[in-house]
Amino acid sequence: MPSGALNEFECTVDGACNHQTHFQQSSIGEVCWKVQRDSRPESPVRVTGSELTANGNDPSTQPVSPEKEDGSLRGNVKGNKDELAKIREGFDAWLAAFRKSRPHRDVIWRVGERANYVNTPHVIAMCGLPARGKTYIAKKLSRYLNWIGINTKVFNLGEYRRMATPLKSHHFFKQENVEAMSVRAQCALDALEDVCKWLEAGGEVGVFDATNTTFERRQLIREIIVDKMGYKLFFVESICDDPSIIESNIRQVKITSPDYANMDKEAAVEDFLQRIDHYHDQYQTLDEVEEDGLSFMKIFNTGEKVLVHKHEGHIQSRIVYYLMNIHITPRTIYLTRHGESENNLIGHIGGDSDLSPRGRQYAAELGRFIEDQKIPHLRVWTSWMKRTIQTARYIDAPQERWRALNELDAGICEELTYEEILQKYPDDFKSRDTNKFHYRYPRGESYEDLVARLEPVIMELERQENVIVVGHQAVLRCLLAYFLDHSAEDLPYIHVPLHSVIKLTPMAYGCKMETIPIPIEAVDTHRPKPVIPGYLEEKFRRPNNVTQTAGAAVESITTGSSD
């Protein structure tokens, strides 16, 4: 085939491909350019073949991109000169088709049962050069908003690009690389469409994680998100001029990404630095004069300084407050429940009992364990309840007491056993089993209430260095759900055993957890999610005290839970 000649043909993968994919074949390989939107999990574009030439302008890579059946122009963003115009045109076509086929979000029933803090959907658009921590911020922000009950999802443009093409060298990011700019612009269009589609389906906050480094790109995003969709828009720019932070981010995060799999580390660093240079050539920071109509915040050197411009509303205020408190200083967070208590032994929930003999033994062993760890600048946090204060007595470090860390208030069920609750309040017992996160004890609290109570604790934990929290089962479940990104449904059933230390080490995009058991026996207070709501499982039965309820034989508890 002559160089540059194209031959379009249908895709078949063992006769099972349902992507309705069109290929162009050229002298440098194959370009699979158009995939039907509904058949893909994240991105509809897939480019395969050899690397682009050094200048990226080989005409044989120029794709042909037919119009989609639903009216969108996937793959029809050509050239660098009219890149933004084509994104705008493509989005308008998609929006027209979408509105014909889907009702407006005003008539869409919202999913989920948690409190709705959002009357208008929000888009948080990240901004900044590569290796400035944008994805780190986006993921932490999403985790926090989901934890407090705001339905949030991150749309990372890098993932769309990796789905679109395996081309990953710095040449792909040159501004004069017309074909690569087409692919990148198309990925941006795909991501923005997906953000809007997800928000229309009931999402509350979409985080658009991309560089968004020019005035023109940000104005286009504003036009799409605010003018056309009617959402609220807030930019978050991460600025860093500290070479040590940039180098650390590149070496710890970027060169371990899929872009540099199986590549020499030093070569990967050099390639990524050249990628940054390509972005730097066109970088325009957010400007409160030139972009006075935008709402945004700028974070300098991972929180050294923060500038906020025209933030508006409850959601943006919470985002600003949260992002002002996070940092990237290496630290470790230790979580442990109080030692076994007297109430644990007799099966009572709640209360303010003392430690049992084994609980006091655990307190002494915990003090020795922490001393052996040689943790610098350690601080100890406890609740105001006796069992946590007694557990922390042997830890040689400054101690703080938080009422916010007190155990979940069981209201009229305080200091009852589960069997007594089942006998006295069978409807409440079943209701809690059916929806444990939202159920509120009469005159007491729910897990949802506890999450709200613990928000100041999370903010302070994000500001701290090394901390050990000596807490209670329900409280530590909420903290673990935040750090490990567990859902509200799973949160009340996270296993937090007595006489164990949980070590959390924040990582680039998540948190590493280690559980360290201290070899002192204790009762097991964990009650797993019941198969039959309102039924006491085998481990909570006693052999000589049987009660009939709802047609099932239910016996009293052998161990108690503080939640």
C-alpha cells in the first residue's frame, strides 16, 4: 500500500466485536478511531500503531472520522488551529442529541438516600502543569465529598488518553503535533460529555481532572458547564515552583504510572520533564483580572499559600476549607479501639464502663508497642470516655481529648444487650439491620450523624503529622471509611477488632493499611451484616436462654459491642 493511503474496513475480533469500530490502515500501522459510545467503559477512542514521528506531522496518521449515529462528532476534532471550536461543535451536537433522548435532570429522581447538600450540580475543574498534585487533590477531594454524603466522581483526562492511544512519549504532547492534538481534544470532549451525562443521571459533583492550562480552554469549559448546562463551576489550580516537590512527585508517582511501565526510571524522568516543557510553553495561570468571571482557588506549593477568588455557595466553601487543610508531609496515623471493657464482657452496648483486667493488660502492652516504634512528634487523641483514657495512659506522648470522638450515642438503648433491644424494641432492631448507616437510635445517633460529628476530626487529622487515635468501634469505622474510601453501605460493617493497632500510611492516591494484633485475648464484638434483618446470628446466642421472635429461635448475646 502506498505511504499515506487509507483503507477503511469493519472491525472483527474473533467475530465477537460489538464496537462498530472503523479502522484506517496506513504505512505506520492501524488507527481505530471511532467506537460507539455506549459500548465503552470510559473512552470511545482507541489509537494503535507505531509512535508518531519526531515532529508528529506524518500525513499518513491523519484520521478520517465519520459522524456518529447519535449526532456527536467523536473523532472529528482536527488540527490544533480550530481545536476549541471543534470541541464546542462536538459538544453542541452531543447535547442536542442527549436532550432529545433523556429528560432534564429536574424530572430525574435522585439516587441514594443520604442528605442532599447540592441544589445545583457542580463541576470542579483542576488546573495546572503536570506533576503539581492535581490528581492527588482530585482524588482526596472526591473521597472527602463522598464521605460527607455528596455524590462525587473524578473524570481523569489521562485515563481517557490512555484508553485512546498507547502513544505516550513527550512527542505526543507537542503543540505542533496536529494529529496528537486531535486525539487529545477528542478525549477532552469525551470526558466533558461524560461529566455532564453523569451529573444529569443524579451525580452531584463531577471533578474534571485535566491540565486546563489556557484561558481559551477554561472559557470553553465555562461555556459548556455554566452557560449550556446550567451547572456551577469552580477551578482548583495547583502551582508549585519548589523543584524538590516536583522531583519527588515525578519519581514517586509519575514514573510508576502506566505511561512508563517497563521503562528505565531515568529515561522516564527525562521524558516526563520534556512533557512538562511542552505544557509550559502555553501555560497561563488563572488570573483574577483576566478571568474575573470565574470562581477559583489557587494552591501554592501544596498549601504554603492559598488564594481564593469569588467562591460561592455551600459546596465551594466546604471544598475551600478542606483543601486548605491537606498537606503531603509523610506521616502515619494509628487507630486502635480501647481495651476490652466491663460492658464488652456482659454484652452491653455504649455506656462509660472501666476496662476489664484484659483491657488493662492491653493498655500496658500498647504503651510498650508505641514506645518500640520510636514515632517522632507523636500526639495521642482519645474520647472523653473512661475506657479510651485508661487505654492511653501508658503512651508517653502529648494527649488530647475530643468529645467528637465519643462513641455513637445509642439513646434509649444505651447499656442494653442486643437481645434486650430485640425484646423491647423489635421494630427498631429490624430497622437498624435493614439500614444501619441511616438508622438513628431513639434519642440517640445514626452513623450518618456520627460522620457529621467527626468532620472536624478529619480536618484536624489532615493537618497533623503522626497521630494515634484511641477510639471506639463506630468512630473508627467512620475514620477508616474516609481513609480507605468505603461506601456508606459498607461503613457500619468494617471490622475493627479489639486489641489490635491499625496503621495507616497515606500514599500518592490512597492509603496503605496494616493491622497489627497485640497478643492479648478479648471478646469479639463484631456483628456482620445480617442475612435476615432483625435476626441475631449464631455468635450472639447463649445456650440456655431462648426467645421466640418472628418465627425464629433467638438466644441472647455472648459478647457485647460498643456500637
